[in-house]
Amino acid sequence: MPAKKPKQTAFTVAVSAADDGANAPGLRVYVAMASDPLAAVAAVQAVMPQAAVELSGTLSDRLAARLKLRPGEVRPI
């Protein structure tokens, strides 16, 4: 019997841009479709290597389906 694919969850990750002193630090939220929270944070860090990232929550399966998120995808929301 083939192994099941791990369930994918849409995790939201807060990303803080570096403070350059001239402007207020920016905060953006990304969604990452991953099998666990650590993989989601790592995926967002790969996209934004210079920013501070923090797991902030999840999206419902229904909303993730409406956004047509694919496994491994990272998207700003």
C-alpha cells in the first residue's frame, strides 16, 4: 500500500522588514502551504532571507482552496 501524502496546511507567517531608520519597519503577512509549521517558516525565510519571520496562524482549508494554494507555495496576502 503506498504511503499517504502528508496533509498540507496553509500557515500564515508574519514578516518584518529590517528597520532602516528612515521609515517605520514594514510588516507583511505571507501564507505558506506546508505539512508543518517549521516547513512553512523555512519556506518564507527562503523567499525573504533578510527579514525576521514569525508563525502567526493558519487559514481554513476552505479559504486555502478558494485561494488555490498548492503544496510548497508561498504567497503574500
